[in-house]
Amino acid sequence: MNEGPTGADDPLRTHLPHSARVWNHLLGGKDNYPADRAAAEKVLAGNPRMLDQARADRAFLGRAVTHLVADQGVRQFLDIGTGLPSADNTHEVAQRLAPECRIVYVDHDPLVLVHARALLTSSAEGRCDYLDADLHDPGDVLRQAAALLDFSAPIAVMLVGVLHHIEGDSHAVVERLKDAVPAGSWLAVNHPTSAIYGETAERSAREWNESGGRPPVVLRSPREIARYFDGWELAEPGVVSCSRWRPAPGLAEPAEVDAFAGLARKP
């Protein structure tokens, strides 16, 4: 694990916790620093179920990508809010099923940039690129992505664990992305809420924001999360706790976690 510099000698501000690195630690990764590990342990002390939520979030991504490639024939992905690479990233899941898939990752963090360019490598038949762009400026994201993806063919826009870092009108941002892609495209969203854990989740978010952790966190209700899909055709089972979005058949119904997810198609 990284120990990292502190203070003025720390251009990546590794002395402050960062959500991507905290999530990396929760998922068993090694691309994190003492401040991130301390923040993760504090979160778990107040909300032990956050570890289940982190794992359920990651599993949702894999199931959603599998459905899009294997069942819907999607071959292009715009994955915004890449985070730090770990196991079963979007391109790995997609290209195992269809090596020709093209994936463009987007993030706006210098540490993520370094790791993504080193680790997010494509199959020979497909393509895997990384854009340094900020979701707060969807126009810039789309301009850069248009050089790498074919916007005349369906694209899956993946917004998994990123919209809760937008403090303003996140729905307007999503609408801008939805307007830019053609019919037959898909939108995947996974977003934390407090519908399941209640005050426990709200306290965790409040403590994170007050601690100086970055980016700040905004929890939204399941109804607000469902609004991201307005005008599109929701796939079954709709907007539900991500642990219950098409879980593996034959197993007991998983416990709900405090992140709700859905997948929808542009008509």
C-alpha cells in the first residue's frame, strides 16, 4: 500500500481522503493512502454495511455490462467516473464477451489518470481509451468522446457511483448526455441513497463532507434516482437496490443496500 507525502509536497493531496481511493480500499485494492484507509475504517465503524454496498455496487456494474453486451448487442461504452481500476472493469467484462467492444473511460483526477492509462488496456480487436474530463461539463465530455466513439450507433452511458458527487442539478447533466446519444443507446445509473440505512447513511455522508473528504457526497432518494431515466424505457426490474438488480438466479434474495440502480434504453 502507498504511504505518500504530506502537505505542500503532496500535489495529489494524498493527505486528504479521496472517494476513489477509499472505494479502492473497500474493494481490497492497494492504490490508496493512510488518509483513505483511515476514512474507510471510520465509515465502516459507523456503517458496517458499507462494505456490502461497495461489493454490491461493483457486482451491479458487471451484471449490467454483461446484459448490455450479451443480450442487447451493445459494443460501445462511455464510462464516466472511472475511479481507480480494480477487478472486472467495464472493458474487461465487455471484451471477454465481445473483444471488438470500444470503451471510453472518463475521470477528472490526476491519480486516476495515471493508473487508468497504465492498467486499462484493450483487447487487440477493440479499443480502450481514457479522457481527462469533468462530468460537471458534459459538453466537454461529449466533444472529447466523439473523437473516439461513433455517435451514430448505440452507446451505453455508464454513470455508476459518480452522480452523487454532483452537488448542483445532476438531472440536467444527465439529460445533456441522454440527448447526445442515438436511439437504441442505454443509460446505467447506480447512486447512493439513505432509503435503507436511514440516519446511518446520512450521518456517514455528513461526516465525509465535514472531514474535508473529496469530492463531496450528495445522497438522493430512489424517486430522484428514477428521474434520471425519464423518457427512456426502463429494463426490468426497474430502479431497485443494486444488490437486487438481476441477481444471480437460484440464490436467496440478497439483502438491500443503500445504493439504487437501473438500466434504460433510449426509444
